[in-house]
Amino acid sequence: MECDLNKLMLMFARMKADGWDTSVPLKWGFFFRSSDLESLKQVYTVLKDYHYNLESVHQADETTFVMQVSKTEILTPLKLHARNESFNQLADQLHIDCYDGWDVGKPDK
């Protein structure tokens, strides 16, 4: 995934303009893609030690699996940027196709 701090800063500004309070914990989702399901399991083995929750693993097409993990926390643009960079490195280290980005939502009650 392309990491661009300026785009993240703009995204956070838009979120605030749309009424999101980014100073409170939000549910952040992170996506990984791989043609090898076992490699995705290795990614989760690493991330669960950092208190990430496994949201889903599904087959996106005939050759690709997608795994979503989540964590409820407060992130700033700088912290999210660093997270994106580290997830790109993790994807490289574990030889999966890619770290495919993030999303954000309201925390589960």
C-alpha cells in the first residue's frame, strides 16, 4: 500500500468535518491479501500478540484470500502512517501479496 502522510492528514480533516471525533478510540480495520492462506495465518499470529482481533478471512477470487484484523484505539495521522509502513514491512517479511489498506468505524458497544 502506498503510504502518504499528507493524504492521511487530509482524510483526518475530512473525518472531523463530517463529525467524527478522532480523539476518542475508534475501530480501525486493516486488510492483508495473499494467494497463500497459511501466510495470512502467520500475519495474524504476529498481530494477535499486539491485541488485534481477527474480523474475517475470505476468498476474494479464485486465487486470493483477504484477512481483516481490527483494533479499537486512538490513532493520529502520524501514528496511522507509521502503522501503514510497518504493515507493508510485515507483508514483505512474511511474503504475502500485500498489506491492502485500512478503514475506520465506530467501536462496537
